Amino acid sequence: MNITEMKQNLAKLVKEARAKLDAGDMEGYNNIDSEIDKLQAKINAAEKQNKRETLLDSIPEPTAKPNPANVKPEKKPVATDEYKHAFYNAIRHGLGSLSGDERHTLNNVMSTGADSGGMLVMPEELESAVRALLADQVAMRRLASVISLTADRKIVLAANYGAAEWIAENGAYPKVDDSYDTVTVGSHKLGKIIQVSEELLNDSEFNLANLIATSFARAFASGEEQAFVSGTGTGQPTGVLTAAQNGVTAAASTAVTDDEVLDLFYSLKAGYRTNATFMMSNGAEKAIRKFKDGNGNYIWQPGLTAGQPNVVLGRPVVISDYMPDVAAGKKPIAFGDFSQYTIKDTVGMGMQPLTELYAEHGQVGYKGYERTDGKLVVPEAIKTLTMKAGA
């Protein structure tokens, strides 16, 4: 309703109030009088707001500062050519070979954590290369949700949100219920020393960055996969097998049946099955490849095109060397939505040359580390098949 319409209604109410007053109907008059006061207040507020908006329209918009096309965004310190040059000079020839400017460049971003030992921070492109290789080599990274933070701090994620409720008109929203839970994802240090011969370091044509990336990626991948699969959560990530719920317990300790695989499939809620994956060991897949359905068809099917995963019961199969084999008390198969497992990486891999430690063998050592953590945020999203304990 605009101001004109409100004023027309006001005039109508004033006439009605006069009629009630002349008729001696004080109750009716008082009711209309109250409506008149409310409507008059709305008219006054609307007129006041219109004056304000008219004043605002007369104020010019702030002029944006020009952004010249040739002005590039400032690079991170670890992404600059100066930093990369100083870093590779340090790891090829030692910290003692650096100029004052190079040492200053490295010191500006040197790792200063309590247990970092003043390590050098990898250049951005080198760390990106390591992480790209990890994403390719670690099965859990291909399935999980991965987040990266520039600060080494804990984060809290919701493990569930409780059930929504139907709300009446103008009703209150339900509060967080008692079942609401959270999971804290922290940070754990994974480290390795690699060794490079002095002959390679002295060869300026040798691609040292590629060797560092592949060597650390291979070392980190092994440690990560083991922890993301079965880590204890103490000093390392909590593995998916550690946190997942049991779906089926096999009747035998060293053999799995087709019915048990089917029971595992249906132990998972339907909402998770649409994005679910089977993760298992080579031994478990070997056993499942022999299973047939009631029509004589194998329940395991190969990927139809290159790069596509094999499937069991229509869901993808991923093999991990760190999934246990079919043995008493073990969990050789996990099935579920692995995106509910969160991996948190801390940006800034550290590295330090050890020029003296391996000198008698004609080698230079490189100590490197990353900080990462992983947890299954929603335990019910993944179910395991557990073998019978004992013989």
C-alpha cells in the first residue's frame, strides 16, 4: 500500500470515527481511533523514509580506483622467482653458499614452528607437484573430501545435524538436538629423509625439482594411505576402518561369501549408496571375482572403458595395498560414501638439506615433512565387512 492509498484510508476512518462519536458509540469510536493512530504513524514513517531516499539519490557514487591492465596481483613469497632461485641454490650447494639477499629471502618465509627446526618452505610449484602426485597415488585422497588451510590449526566439522521439523506459521525453528555431534580435525606431521648423490646435484641439467617431488610423494603416499585406512588417531590420522561402523560379520574367519557382500551392500543406508564405493585388498577382490548371482552372472564386472573402475553390484571398486587381507578378525572390505572422510592439509611443506650427514657416502640428505590429518566425519556413511575372530 503506497502513501496515497494510506491517506485515502485515513480519510475514510476519520469520517467513520465522526459518525461513531455523533452516535454516542464510544466503544466503536475508540476502536477506530486506535486504527487511525496506527495508520498515521505508518504514513509519517513512509514520508520520512521517502525524504531520506531522495537525499541518498543526490549523493554521487564513489569512484572506483583504476586497475591498470598491466598491474598483476602480488605473488605469494614462495611463488616468486627470487624465492625459487634461493631455495634451489640452498639445496644444491648448501645454506653456506647463499648470498645475503638470498638468505634474507628464505628467512622471510622460513618455517618457524616449535618442531620445525627452521626448515625451508618448499616453493609453491614444488609443493603443488608433490600434492598432485599424492592425489594420484593415494586411493583415499581420490575418494575423500580434501581441504587445504594456510594455518596449522584445528577445525571442527559437524558429524550430523539432527532431523528437521515441520514448523507452523510464525513458529519457532527447532534448536540443535541432543544428538548433534562434531568432529575435530587437527594436524599430524609426516616426515621422511631422501638422499641424492652429489654427482646429480652438480649436474645443472639434472631436474632436481622432479626428483624431490617424486621421492617425497612416494614416501608420503605410503604413510598417508596406511594412516587414512587404519590409523589409530594417536599421533596420526584416524583411519576409515578405525571409525567406520561394522555392517556384516562373516561366518568364517578366512572366507567371504557372496551373500555377505550383498548384506554389506544393504547394511548401508540408501542415501549413502548412491555415492558409495567398495574399497578392498587384492585378496578380497580376487575372492569376490568368483561370485555369481542367481542367473549365473558374475557380480564383479570390469570397467567397460579405459580409466573406468571395476564394479561390484554396480558400485566402483578401489584397491588399496593397506586394506587387510581376508583373515581372522580383519576388515578386508569397506563400502560407503568416502566423501564423508575429510582430509585436512596444511599448506607449507618443509624441507632441509643435510649436507654433512651423508657426505662420506657422496650423498646429500633432504629432510622433508608435511602436516595433514584425516577423519571419518559421519561414521554411518561407511560400513565394513569384518571377518570372524579366531579359527
